[in-house]
Amino acid sequence: MARLYDPTAGTVILAGKDIRTYSAEERTRKIGFILQEPFLFTGTVRENILYGNEAYQNQSKEQLAEAIRRANLDGLLERFDDGLDTKVQASGDAISLGQKQLIAFMRAVLRNPELLILDEATANIDTVTEQLLDEILQNLPETTTRIIIAHRLNTIETADEIFFINAGEVTRAGSLSDAVDRLLHNKRSS
């Protein structure tokens, strides 16, 4: 979907256009990622959440704080001792893996992407913070499509569509209760 690889068959359509017709810059504006182990740069939380986001590059600290508040991200920022000025090392030694995920979450949400891909994005986050992230996701514009890749079912309980991927096969599961039923049936069958 993000054109990390081109399909060997078929076409990936994003906003009515073949994904291959977008420039790298256009794809970056349209698609956001939150990965299990996000990549961060040596600098500050501010520099990391603004990386590649032209919309906020020239804003003052106060203007950025207001944008963070409007995006309901201020609760995440409070988890850093020095807020936007918290130091970040590329090696990640100065902050926890959960905090790295929060930075990636803020970076992606501030971009306001059309497609947001969350790949085990809450794997290293406590349940209270995960609930806060879910509230933020629920408040994204309806035009933002969310693709959530997860092993924990509670992560996908509000999903409109659920699919299982197993041994290269994609199977539609339907609702959360259908997914749970299928998992229980598969466990009994094994």
C-alpha cells in the first residue's frame, strides 16, 4: 500500500490513482506510518515529530503546542520530562521503546495523512496509553483510512473490517466477534 514494494499482479489505488504515479513527496504527504520499532533521529522530540512535515517547520513553540493540543496529542507529550525539548538519541538509549512509539505516533498524526498504517504500533505501550492513542485515532478525520496490523484483538476492536493473514492467504474475518469465533475454532481444530 505504501509502495515499499510494487505488486507482482494487480494495482494499488490510492485516492483514485495508481500508487506508482505519485512522486515520493506526494506519497509521504498522503501516507503515515507508525511502526513497532520506529526510526528516530538524534535531536529533540520536536525535531523528530516535525521531520519532513513542511506544515509545521516554521511555527513557533507556542504555535506547535497549539497544533499538538488541537490534534489531542498533548497527553502524549506530557509523557516526556522536557516536552518538545526532550533529547532523543538515534540509538534510543535516552528514552523507552514505548516513548519512541509515541514520537512516531505524534509525527504521523500531525501529518494528517489520508492513509495511516499502524504496524504493531502499540506493542510496547501500556494499556492506559493505548486507550489514549485509540481516542486520538477515533478523532482523526473520517477521510483518514487506518490500516491496523496487530496480534492483540483489543487493538482492533473498533475496526470496520478485519482480515487474517496466514501463510500468505488473506481471509476476511468480518466483525470482532466473527474474528474471535474463527480464532477459537482454529485453536480447537489444531
